[in-house]
Amino acid sequence: MDKSLVSVVRSGESTRKQIEEAVRAAVQMAGGLPETVKPGALVLLKPNVVAQPPSLRCGATTNPDVVRAMADLVSELGAHPVIAESSAFGVNTELAYRDAGFWELREAGYEVIDLKRTPTVIVKVQGGQVIDEVKTFELVTKADAIISMPVMKTHDQTEITLSLKNCKGLIADSQKRQLHRDGVYQGVLDVVSALRPAFTLIDGTWAQEGLGPLYGRPVQMNLVLASRDLVAADAVAGAIMDFSLDEVLLTRYAAERGLGIADLAHIEVVGEPIARVRRRFLRSVEDHQFDVPGLRIIHAEGTCTGCRNGVVSVLYDLSNSGQLHLAEGLTMLTSKAEVPADCDPAKLITVGNCVPKERRGQRFAFGCPPNNVTIVEQIVGHPVPRTYETEGVPEQ
């Protein structure tokens, strides 16, 4: 088996000049940009701008200086770079762009597109496991090459979110919600298999641990990673964050589906060795920010990280909306965990499609894993927006 190549490069203290030098070195050491990045080609740069970040250095969104450096590289090859994103379900991408520093790129002459404001098209998925077709954007299908440019961070449903998960932002909002209902792990991989991104550059300048993808704790790693193999890049980045492959189902399933290599024994890491830059990232489920009187959270052995992390993350959503008291006295149960004999059925919240039908009760949050908003709805008793949803907010 041929080894996949992944570069890991330090970016000094991550000034703009240091970032530019690091990006150029990482791309060169990873074998250069793919052959489709050539004169006249349309190259789509997909950052992670999930929502409006609390700050520019919180590690929630891709550093615009990293994207600027890649756009310059693409332009030097005679190709046309377009920075494009569709933020999380219900989020106004333009407001997210503004607070993440991407309006400055636009003002400097870079093309920055809100995909939600562009026409959509349907792309068939060959051998899809969750979806048979991808509802993507016309611009995405016209690109000669797609470069995934995520930020290195943890995630409250998929443990970490890197090159593969970043591609979820290439589909329409309606399908994003569908993936959470029908299976986000394999659904994301259906998207990747249909759209076939050609390269990734992972922004590890300012990363995030704990309660990602937005409200975790910033970590200044001063790293960039690059590869033509998105699965290999995610495996290496995950190892740097001290996650085992068994913890990160998305990377493992991607390798099983033949989308890339996840076995570190078959990945050549150039630049900084993993051991030299490894740092254990706080898991989402370990980021205990709240103590709720009387709340019981019961997980079955083998409950996936998506449901475990989702239960923890909704506490942040409730706190942020002033409704944390509504979780007092509840029993929240995932997967095949037994319902305690003393549990009041009216105060039982069951979470995830793995809960047997006979145990789901009246307040069941469907999904695999459920979107946070689905769990919150069962707690508060009525539909609610995600904490960071901003759709419909007037632009400034």
C-alpha cells in the first residue's frame, strides 16, 4: 500500500507573514496543489465559518490569513480562487463572515461568496449509505478543485471536526438537518464521496478544545497541516489532538469506505513529527461548565460520542437562553441504557435513534446523533432556534 503524505508545519507566533510562509511550506511538502489547480481553473476554497465566533482568536472559525495565503498560491498558478461557505443551519453566513474577519478579505479584493445566496443543484451519490443525492450549490459543481480549509477543533457531536466534516458546509440547510436525522457520520461521507475535494489545509494556528464547534476553549497551536488525502490529514490532526482512531468515527468510517488512509502506519508525516506537537485536547463531554440540581445523565456502554457530547452541549444552549433551570430534576438517557425504576416518565428525556422504541417515552429526541436543537425542544417543550442561529437578522 502506498503511503499518503501529510505535512505538519509550525507557523511561529502566527503573524500574517509567518502564516503565509507556513502555508507555502506545508503545501510544497505535501506534494503541491493538485494538477487541476492550473491556469484558468476555478478553485473553491472552503473555510469553516460555522457561525459568528465569540472572537477572532477563539479557534471556532478558520483564520482568514490562512485562507488569504492559500488564495494567493492558487492565483500564482494562474487559477481563480473563490472563498465560499454555507454556515450552519439557520445561520446568516454574511454575519458569520463579518465577525470571522472575512469581510476584510473581500475589501482587499478576494472573492468571498455566501453559498446560501447562490443557486442549488442536485448531484447523485454513487453507493450512498444515507443519501442518494446531494443538494449542493451550482458554484460547487463548477469548481475544478475543492480545497477544504477547516480549523482544528473539537465538536459536540462528532468529537472533532476537520477536513471531512467541513464539507458539510457544501450542502443546503435542508439537507444538513436531514443528515442529523438519518446519520451524520455516513451522511457526511456520502457528501465527500460525491463532491470529491482534492486537497486540504488544516488551520491549527488558533485551535479549540472542549465544547466545540463554537463555545470551547482557545488553544494556540501555531500549526498548519496539508495533504491531498483528507482522511490521512484528519487522522494526523486527530493524533496531534491525542484522539485515537476509535474515538473519531468519521475518520475511521471514511477509511473503511476507501476515501483515504487513516492508519498512521501507512501515512508519511513530513515536517514536525506528531509526537513533538501532540497536545491532549479537552473532549466536549469533559468540558463541565454547568452543575444542574437533580439532573441525571445516563449513558449505555457504547453510547456514541455524538449523543454523549450533544447532551452536554445542550446545557450550554439552555444556559445561554436563560432556561437552564428547565433541566433540573430531569433524567436524560441515551442508547440502550435502562430507565431507572424511580424515574418519573414525565421527566424522562431519551436521546438518539439507538434508544429502543419501548423506552423512548413521551419526550424523545430523534437523530443519529440528534441536532442539539432537537434535544432542547424536548426539554423546553416547544421549538427553539440553535443558540447561534442568526438567519433573518438584518445585515449591518
